[in-house]
Amino acid sequence: MKKKKAPTPKKKAKAATAARPRKTAAKSTAKTKAPAKKAARSAKPVIRAAGGEIIRLAKRDPSATKSASITLPPDYRPTDKEPFMNAKQQEYFRRKLLAWRVELLKESEETLESLQEGGLQEPDIADRASAEMERALELRTRDRARKLISKIDAALRRVEDGSYGFCEETGEPIGLKRLEARPIATLSVEAQERHERMERTHRSD
């Protein structure tokens, strides 16, 4: 059998040069894949709608934490000289509503404890009648506090969406004096008077 001839140095060099482009091509593909991964990580999360449309999720609204960054002086009071319902006024009334809510919850808890303790029957008829009247009064007070807390929660939601301080009927400012006296007000003085006149008319009919 004939022995195979060993490759000459020229053939070895050609084989080496032919193999080099494959390595560089592999490296280039690896480099191009890396940025794609980074881009995928940095991209916003997406959801696919029913029709195949891709919707990008919006970033969290920074205004959700704006109340935490607002600082009010201890003696701050809203005035007509500043823009109505600016950030400071909104924060002022938000704190006022929260303080009122805490106070009502505390009173409601005290009323509940008083009702639980007053379970003993009074031997005297007059004392028993007096205790029943006090119990009925406390129940009405607790019910009134519950309704007020519900209205305070609604007012706090209006502070968050920016509609607080404006009349629900006309869209005009309610007024600082009225809001100071009744922070849960939803109608201006004029609109409230119209409602009261209509109620009196319906009662008379």
C-alpha cells in the first residue's frame, strides 16, 4: 500500500487561515447577543391585549408620594392670596381630615366600651330608664360617627384625585371658609342653599 504524503507547510498555512474566519464569526455573534439581553432586561414590562396589540405598562405615578415631600409650617393657614387648592392647601386639608378621622375612631371605641360595660340591669325603674336613654344616645352618636368617617374617607379620595374643594354640582371653588368649618363639604354655599330650598318645597308638598 502507498503511504499518504505528509501535508506541506504551505497547505498547513492555508488550512489555518481557512479556520480563522469561523472563530471570529462565532465571537461576533456572541457579542451581538449580549446587548440584546441587556436591552431585554432594561425594557419596560409589556402585556399583550386580546387583539395581539402590545401595551407597555406605565411607570408608577410619582404624584402618589407627593404628600410625603410637602412640609407645612406649624402655623400655616390657607389664604385667598395663594392659588386655590395648591399643593400646600391640599396637604393642609388632608391632615385636617385625617386628624378628624382619628378623633372620631377614638370616640367610637370609647362609646363601644361604654356600651359593653353597661350591661347590668338597674334595680330602680327610673335609673333603668335613664340608662336606656343614655344607651340610645350613645348608639346614635356611634352611628353619626360612622357616617362621618365614611364622608371623611370620600373627601380624602377627592384630595388624592384633585377634585377636593370644588363644588360637585357647579365645579366652582367651595371656598376656604366653608372648608375650614366643614372639611367634608361637597357643595358650595349657593348650591347647598338651593338643595335646602328644594327639600323644604318637597316637604311642604
